Amino acid sequence: MRGRFRVFDTHTHIGTALHSGRQYSADQLLRAMDRAGIDRSLVIPFPVVADARAAHDEIGRAVQAHPDRLSGVVCLNPFLPRAEFLDEVRRAVETYGFRALKLQPQYQPLNPLWRTSDFFFETALEHRLPIICHTGSGIPYSLPALMMDPARRYPDLKIVLAHCGGGLLVGEAIVAADFCPNIYLELSSLMPNHVLEVMHRVPSSRLMIGSDLAENLDVEIGKIEGLAVNDEDKRRVLWETGCAVFGG
């Protein structure tokens, strides 16, 4: 609980990142959550890891130890042999109850417009997983507009645009959500004026907060708390939308 609001941080990471060298444990995350008043976090492997299965196991053990605080996300190279990809998604869901499938096109250049990519979206549907897609850095495959095509072709699939396109592509993310009611926007990395622009066009029931890294927690949560909007909208962004998409 943070003041009068519960908070669901829908974008966090633990593990070891090969690309950045960052190492962060579940215990470190939980301590950061306690300090910042975060009730629940959605935990994603870093996009480049030495062993995806081991990364899922690390998160899975943390979820099992703290089911009231943490939920897990599958993040896996979509260019693995198909059977290996499908088996690992299934294992993470059945063993640990993971609740979403992450695509990081900055490091996993899957083109959503190609029919060869359909398996990714169909796998998420099969396991009733929302898709979280990184947007912003990593153009062209991280363009928010690219997710409009699968959103239209799979209307029962919830798609979360992580970082809401970043500051540069926030307008494109707004358009994507405007045209596709199953697209949700996660607001980490945006400035408060960007968030207000988003809220002017997209209902708060499709907006959620994320920190990405623990150092950002106070800034990311504080920017929502400080907005000149009503408490109902803040409550949805900070807690209710994340619970509706990923389970509380």
C-alpha cells in the first residue's frame, strides 16, 4: 500500500542480464517493493540471458515462495526450434502459473506482420496469456503500430505495449490503443505530460504502471500520484488494470 492506493508494478525484472551485466535477485526486488509500498509485481526475465529455462526457474521459485507478492512472465527467444519454444511456455505456465508472454523485439526481431509469426500469438491464446511487447527502442520491430495487426486478427488476445512507445512514439501507441480495444498501455519511461496526453485518449481501465528497474520505482509511481486527475483513474492505473489483465 502506498498512501491510499494499492500498487501493482506490471514491469520488473530479476536474474542476470547478459546484454547489460545487471544482476538482481528476488530478495532485492522484494526489499525495494517494501520500501516503495508496492503490493504486487509482475516479474520478467531479462531479454538476453544465458539460459531461459533457468531464468524462468529463478522467477518461478520466487513466485512459489511469495505468491501474494509476485507473478511470473515467460520471455523466450521466438526463434528457438518450435517444439522447444512451445514446451518451455507450457512448462512455465503449468509448473509456476506464469501469467504473460513477453516479446522483446529489440533483441528478438519478430515481425508481427508475417504469418510465420502467428505461432507466437496463438501460443499466448492457447495458454490464456496476455502478451507484453516492448515498444520504443529497437525500431522497426518495436513500433507500437505493428501490434495493431495481431490485435485485430486475435481480438480475444490482450496485448500490453510496454513503455507506451517511449516518449518518441507515445502518439503511435495512443493511436494503436485507440483503434484496438484489446491493446493496453504500460506507462513506464513516459514524462507526466505524456501520461496526461495518453489519459486524454485512452481510458484508465486500459492503462497500467510499471517501473522496469527498481531504481525507477519512486519516480514511476510518484508521477501517477502527482497527476491532476481523479483518484478513480489513479486507482485503475496503479492497481486495478494490472489485476484485471494479469490477475491480482
